[in-house]
Amino acid sequence: MKQVLVYERPVPIHRDRHRTMRIRPVPGGYAFARNVNSVPLVGSEFAAAACHFPIVFAGGSPEQMMPAALLGLSQDENLFVDAEGRWAEDVYVPAFLRRYPFVVAENGEGEDFTVCVDEAVIDEADDAMPLFDADGNDSEMLQHAIAFLGEYQKDVRRTREFMELFAHHKLLVEKVIRLERPGNEPATLSGFSVIDEMRLNTLGAKTLQKLARSGALGLAYVHLMSLSNVQRLSARMDRKHQGAHGLH
């Protein structure tokens, strides 16, 4: 779940180095995300994301975990991006992907950050979108991107706060999902954690009140409800593969 998940060559934007550079459109809009089966989420996205994806938690330890949206059930497959790079119609697009090709490098623990861009999609082509205007000022596109990244980083910090509560109360447990798929080999999904619902339900009133005030309790239940989307992912995968076989 690293920040550079979909970025080939992220570098800090430099006003002189990138003065004449422009952003090339990505084929279909999301071709760069075709091979990622999960991406980070922030807390403000839970309600929208839970309509489509299982929300899980990934990271090296409970203290380092962050929410993630499962986009596929096998390695290197995003079930929501088609062969032309188009995102599935009427399906929520996580902010982690919407900010591409921009990303931030955090400066310490404060609110400062450096805006970076994936150099894999920039050149000097006239039909691409400029990073800077003729006077060397931030283009409208870059201004919008910086504002978006600023709000996203605020959400990241808020998300880390409720993740600390989950870790403190030992609510995160490792999970392995085994899918029985008629006519196909059983699929196993692992390497992530979920909220232990039984432990959550046995917490004391004061702890639950604290979780509720922070917003973490509501997010925990949205996460638990979202896990039913695993079956929807399985059905989507079967339809995709059956459609691909039907072309031959």
C-alpha cells in the first residue's frame, strides 16, 4: 500500500525544470491503475467506497495499517478498469487514483508537503495540459491539483487518528478469505486485516462513546458492511473472465 503504487517516476515539481512541461492524458483515464488490486482509502471515502468495494486494512503492523479498497481478487488485476483504461461506469473512483499523476512527499510530521508528479506522463507536446502558464505561474490545473492534495493530506491525518484507536483497542485481526467459485478453482485472499466484530461489541460504554465521538465507530460498521462486496467482486471476476474466453 505504498504511496508510489501506480507511479513510475515521481519527482518534486520544479518551476524551472518543468517550466515548459505538460501532462499527457492517460489512455481511457485510468490505464495506469489496470494492474493494482487494492489502493489506499481515507475515512471520508468510506461511505462511497463501501457501495462497491470491500474495505480492509493493510500495513506492516497494527500501528502502521491504513484502510484500503479491494479492487480485485487476484494479483495485478483491477476488475474496475477495462482494456481501454476506462473506469467502470457509475462506480466510485478512490481519491488515491483521482489525484494521479500528482502525489505528495510529506515533510516530517507537520502539514507541509512537497507536490510531486509522475514524469512518465509529462512532455512538451502542445496538445497536453501545461503545469505552468506563460509567466511561470501555476496553471489552473496545477492549482486545482495542489488544493486537492492539501485536502487529501488532511484526510490522511484524520484517518491515521482513527486507525490509532483501532490499534489501541486491539480491534484489528488478520483475515483470510476463501472463495468457492462454481466451475473455477477456489480463490484465497490474504495479507490484510479486518475489524474483530465480536471484540468491538464487547467494548465498554466509555470506550464505545469515545469511538463514536471520534467517528471511528461509524467507520468500523461501514467497513464491516462493505465486506459483503467480496462476493460481488467474485461475480465481477467471473463475468470478466468468461467474457474474455468468449472472444476466442
